[in-house]
Amino acid sequence: MKKHILYFILAFTTVQMSFAANLSEYAVIKGIITIPESKIKEVTLYNAEEGKPAVTATAKINSQGEFGFMIPVAASGFYYVDYGQFKSRNQLIRLYLEPKLDITLSISKDSYVLGGNNIGQNALVQKANEIYNEFAPFARLGGNETYVEFYPWLGGGVAKAETFTKGINTSNAAFNKLLKLAVETDVEELTYTFFRMPRTVFPDKDDRPAIIKQWQVDKKFTNPDLLKLANGVSLMSNYYFYVSMNGASAPRRLDLAEAITHITEPALIDVYLRDAVATSRMKIEEYEKVAPAIKPYLISDASKAFILDYEKVLHKNVGQKGLDFTYKDINDKPVSFSDFKGKFVYIDLWATWCGPCKAEIPHMKRIEEDYHGKNIVFVSLSLDKPKDAQKWKDFVTKEQLKGIQLMADKDFSSDVAKNYDVNAIPRFLLFDMKGNIINADALRPSNPELRAQLDKLLKS
């Protein structure tokens, strides 16, 4: 027994000594959240991974609102504290973590008090966070700020940020460089995000702040350190969205192949393209056009694995048999999918309450007229609620809708919606003459590429 006790003491002492020896590799964060009537149960700590936030750890909050992290820090860099406010941009709590830091945070609704035995460079980082917080209301979903408030404010906000970055001059050159980049990224990313937010008042198309023209340069993204920031990819995405929507010509879908000519760093191109493809909602035909131009730049193992999975999902239904549904037309006559065997079938899933759906109707009418008499059937299948059946019939009659007009029996709970994972409309489906799927998320009638595809199918 004594031998076992002695062994336990020796083992415990060895572990403690080993832990103490490795303590120099850790950063400690202790915090308390004092937000009245808060129901926050946990705090998440993010780091920046390839230009996007990645979860490092989570911590439960006790009944006193306290939480804590003890984080191994292999390489110094930015981390982000999130108690539910991070994505909504309500308050940025960004920390620059290094080994041996011992930080305390007292967090209230709109600010935080920084303290601790060793806070490193974080007093300066907090000032950078305050600049972010001044820009954030203009880029917050649901915010009421319009260009009327933003444009006059922007010049002073940018000037303040530039003055701050010029004053960054600690003894740590790597930190100085990264913090300057972080502030510059915050300012641009939030400004471009402003133009993506829903507004109640809009400027004239050519009415844009002068500073944005200065930011638009030929070789825009050259610094690989952008991937050390949680909003690095977001900056690239929002920048190119702004350029495509606010150029000299009409708004257009972003040309990925053209966009990457303005990025000089291979790692940035790789990460940007991966994110752009993932979020683009491209149709098969659109992806197959751009894929040869972008695939050579998707060089990392992560991107290669992503493309493999992406293409599997994109093509997962191709060639499978279409659902043999039966629904009624406006005369209550049952019509089945199998009735169309021997013809190509193009189905429009829509509803009378859907604005984007109704915007496609004129294009659908023209296509139906132009392809009348050819070996293709155009079906408009309403996902209106059953109680609105008469409303649907009246709309079809009033608008003189052509083609085959049907209504599903249970709106989004109908078999056709569930079978094709339809959770948003308009949605279009295209089938071959055997009733097999060509594309379960087909091109819209307003897309000129649809006609080219139909012409090719009809000639085959």
C-alpha cells in the first residue's frame, strides 16, 4: 500500500512539474460578463484560420458570469472573444495572444475593461477594436444607417484610422505590421459591407465616396498576412462583390477568372477561390464553364478536397430518375410527370407571393413562345398554400400564363419540394426525355445561357 501511495505522489509531482514547465507556452484569459438579464451560457474563442474565424475553444459561464481559457499559443496572433455578439458586429473583442499572457476581461454590453498581470500589446489592440466598433453600425444587418449618414462620416472615420496606424510603433515589428493591416482591413471590409446591406434610402449609382476609388487598384491583394485575420476572406469577397455590382457597366455576376488577376499571392488566390465557389450558388453549367480557368489555382490540399466534394454534390442527382408526381391544373384535372415521357421537361417552382418568381414570368413566357412546338414541355408548378388555390387560379388566368400550370398539394411540404430539397424559390428543374434529372437546380429563364443549353439538348 505504501509503495502505491509513494508511486501516486511521484507521478502527481512529475505531472505538476511538467505542467509548470509548459506553462510558458500558454496564454490565460479570465473574464466576467456583466450584461443585465443576459442569458449567455458560453463564450467561444476564435482564431484566424486561412482568413476566416475558426473555433479554438469554448468555455461555460458560471452563475456569476465568469469564464476562462487557458490556450496553448504556438504562434502569436489574433484571437476573438465571442459571447454571441461577434457575427452581428455588436462589439469586437480582439486580442493579440502570445505565450505567458495573463489577461482579465470585464465585459459589458458595449465595451470591455482590459486588465491582468501581463496583457502584452492588447491595450493598443483595444484602441484598434474601438475604431472597428465605430464603423460597425454602418455594416450591421438591420441597421437603419443610410448613405445620408455614412458618406459624411466616412472621411473622418478613415482619417482617424490612418492617424492611428501611423502611430503604431512598438518594439515588435511583426505585431506592428499585422495590427496596421488589421485596421486597414477592418475599415475597407466594413465599408464594402455597407453596400451589401438592405437600405431604405439609396444614392445615385455614380454617387460613391472618393476614398473607394483610391482603394480600387489593379493589384489589390498582395499580402499573405491577410489570412492571419478573421475578416481577410470577407474583405476580398466584399470588395469583388462591390466591384461587380458598381462598375461602369450594368451589375453582373462576379467573374472569378477575372477577379483573381488582381491577386498576386498564390495562397490568397487559393483561399479566395475556394470561398467564392462555396458561396456562389453556381449552376452546373456555370461551374463547368469557369472550372478550367480556376482549378489550376486551387493548389492546397484543403482546396483539392473541397473541389472533390463540391463536384460530387453538384452532380449528385444528375442521371437519377425524376419524381413521378401528380398534381392538378387550374381545371382540377390531374397531370403527372410521367405524362411528359419522350420530351424534355423544364419545371418552374414558384408561388404567387414570391417577387423574384414573378420577375421570371416574362422571361418564362418568351421561352415558352420561342420553343413552342419543339420537343420540350414547360411546367409551372405552384407552391402556394392549399388555402390559396383560388388565388393561384385567378393569377394564372389574369396573367395569361402559358405552358402547363399545376399546383402542389402541400406547398413546401409537398413531395416535389421535399424530394428536391426546395427551401427557397424560384427554383428550376430540367429533365431529359426519359424523365431523368439533367439539373435539379437549373438555370433561370432570365439567364441567356438557358437557351444555349436547350438548343444543344434539342439538337442531340
